[in-house]
Amino acid sequence: MIEQPSPNIGSFSHRRAVLQTFALSLQGWLPSRGNVIFTLLVVGAVLWAQQAGAITLGAPVTSATSATTMAYQGRLADASGAPLTGTHEMVFRLYNAPSGGTPLWEEQWAGSNAVQVTDGLFNVMLGRLTTIPSSIVNDADLYLGVAVGSDPEMIPRMQLGSAPFAMQALTVPDDSIGTSKLRNAAVVNEKLALQVHTLAGVPDQFRLTTTEQTLAQTTITVPYDALYLAFIMFEADGLGARSIAYLRAGSNGPYFGGLNHTSNNVLTTSALFSFELPAGEHVLALRARTTHGSIQPVVRSGTRVIIIPVAQLPR
């Protein structure tokens, strides 16, 4: 083990501090006279949680500055290995390097918050006094540095294993879940079913021409590649002229479906069809025209389109 410079912490002067893992035999290490042995033992898995101190799956981390805590237990012994009892001031730091560098986080347990040691054992909830930003888990390697009293920081630092990164289970990166990871109908029932869109607001007595015109339109945001059903209800007085109505992506995009009718009376017709949309924002327009050059069919205000998502498309 690497020895520390001789400390001066009251009754612990002329002793030394070292880090020791749980599996290290005290018999295999010969301390120099008059130094403190500071033994840090990781008793269980390192637990990460939110500031409340408990992991709640399904409560995602929503900010890079969200607070986390880490439960930590250690053992403090003298040069002969005898456990110590009392109150000791300690400083804990997290680094992304085994030596050198600037601490990513630091917490001081001093004064009324000094660590109580009983029969050598102590427990602290790191992050209780100074919150640990959740952004720290973005570092692949984390190292814990510890200092007791006025001692310099112990060396070597303790490398934290993969357990702390289990905090990432509280959230997932965008676009990281594939179709096979979702149960059947999960997206349809919980994400898409409520997104029903209606194209309404068609002016009453709107006269069609041979030039295609927009009667109404709406913008929808599609979270996933999806299959949609559209139901067009079209009402017009054609007076013998042919009227054509259809759903289109904007004013010049692809046609999704439509209908037409010829009648010399007021006639309401309807059509049901399906179409696909990729994820993203789309402008859908109800477009219409007449094929008769001299007669202008009149569109009624009852004309509208209802659009309902029915399934998520596999990628």
C-alpha cells in the first residue's frame, strides 16, 4: 500500500492512513509506527438513487442537474487493526481519473455533520449534504477519494464499479428502443389512440373551380411511423358537374385517397381509406376541384375529414 504523509489530527497525530479493500489481509501489510490505518470497505453493492434515497423505476431523470445519492460504508482502524470509535471529520470527492485532475464533486462531513464511527464502522449517504449531479454518471470511470480530518486525500483512489451506473435504468436514450422491445398494442393504446384529427372549417357555399383548391388543412405531429385511417365526408351541389375531393400532404405532396361524385342534386358522399406517415410533422389538406369548366359545384360546410391512427409500423 502507498503511505500518506504524516497527519496531524489531534489524538491521531503520528499515524498514517491507507485505503484497503475488503479482501486485503491485514497480516500482509506492515504499517509504520504511530500511523492511522483507514480501511474503507465496500460492504454491499453501491446504491444510487434519487435525492429521496430510493430508486423508483418509471420516475425518469429529467435534468442533467438532478440530484442523486450513494450509500457508502467504511471501517476505521488504528495501526494495529483495532476498530476506532468516535466522531471524525471526512471529505469525499468523485473524480474521473485514478490520480490528479479536478474533483467532479466534493462533500465535507464536518462540524455537526462529522461522521460517527462505532466499533470501526461508519455509514454515510454521499450526496446528502452536497447533491451529486446525475450528469456525473456520463463518465465511464469514477473514482472515490477520501480524506480524514486534516490528512491529505488517501491514495490510491477507489474505483467505483458498474453498479452506480444502474441509475441509467431510470431513463433511456432517445431512439434506443426497437419494435421487438415493445409489447403488442403498447404504442397504439397509450401513444397514438388519442391523436384524432379533424379537418373542418370548410367555408359554406365554397365554389369549386377546375383548379385544385384547399378547403381545410391541419398540421399533425407523428411520434412513430404509423398507419392511419381517414374518413372523408364530402357534401356538394354538383348540378350535373363532377366534383373530386381528396386528402393530400400539403398543397403539392402525395395523394392519400379521396372520392368523387356526379349529381344534379345536393349529394353527400363518403369514403374510408388508409395511408402511412413516417415520424415527424406533416401538413394534411383536404383538396377539391371540379371537372366542369362552366359549372361551379357548391361545397357545403358539412364537408370534413377525420383521421385516426390505428397501428405503429415496424421499422
